[in-house]
Amino acid sequence: MSGYPGPVEIQSKYSDEEWGLLVGLPQSVIVAASQAESDGSRRTIAEWTAGMTAIGDGRDSASELVRQVAVEVVERLGDLEEGADPPIIQLPDPQMAITEAVDRAGSVHALLAGKAEDADAEAYRFWVVTIAEQVVSAAKTGDVLGLGGDIVTEPERRFRDQLAAALEV
């Protein structure tokens, strides 16, 4: 048996509010990243699917913190591997979604710095930025019949970079 804390010990380190912040950030990232560029419904579905897949991939992380957060997010939003549809959320003000996700990321960074093991904090921050990267690169924008367009647009790149800076990745 390793000296590494198990699932109950990980979650018990955090208050309900703090745990909610950790569990809520991945979904906030999908919302913000998918709204950074207005893509149309087909592309938004592709972005949400990519984001949910990246969240689900966290269940296989070497980090117990990432695994536990990923399990809880998938339980709340549905498991694509079990046929759930991605729960697409669009807000009336995309910039507000971006600002809130970046602010939340800054709060998560401070929380992890104070309470998480260094390896868990690093794994969580990298995982969240990976989720954003998967979303923003899931669908081309501005293409015509598959030709041209940008995989990652400037607004998407800007969001991803702001998120990474807030998490200090």
C-alpha cells in the first residue's frame, strides 16, 4: 500500500465549496472554449464531444485528484461512452463565460497551491488546459465545404492562453 491518499482522503481535504470549484472548472472550460468563437451547432456539438471526451479521459489519470474530479463530472454530465449526448450549454454572453472560466481557474490555482500535493496540482492544471485545447481544436471555423478555415481561431487561442496563464501552466 502506497502512502498516497485515496479518494475519500483527497476529497476530504476540501470544503464542499472548494470541491465544487474543482469539479465545476472543467465544465466551465468547455462552455467558454466552445463559445470563444461562434461556430454553428454542428461544430459546437463536435467541440462539446471533444471536451467531454477529454474530461472522461481524466478517469485514467495517474493523479487521484484528477481521477476523482473526472468521475464526478462524468456522473453529473453523462458518459459519452455509455451513449449520453453532450450537454451543450450556451450563454447569452460568451465573453462573460470566458471571464468566469478564467477567474475560476485563478481561484482553482490558488486553492491547489494551498491544499494539493504538487503532483496532483500539476496534473489537474495540465488536464484542464488539455480540455480547452481539445475543445478549441475540435472543429474548423470559417471553412467552406471543408476547405480553408482555421482549426484554432484567434479568440479561441486567446481564451486557451488566458486559461493557461491563470493556471500557470
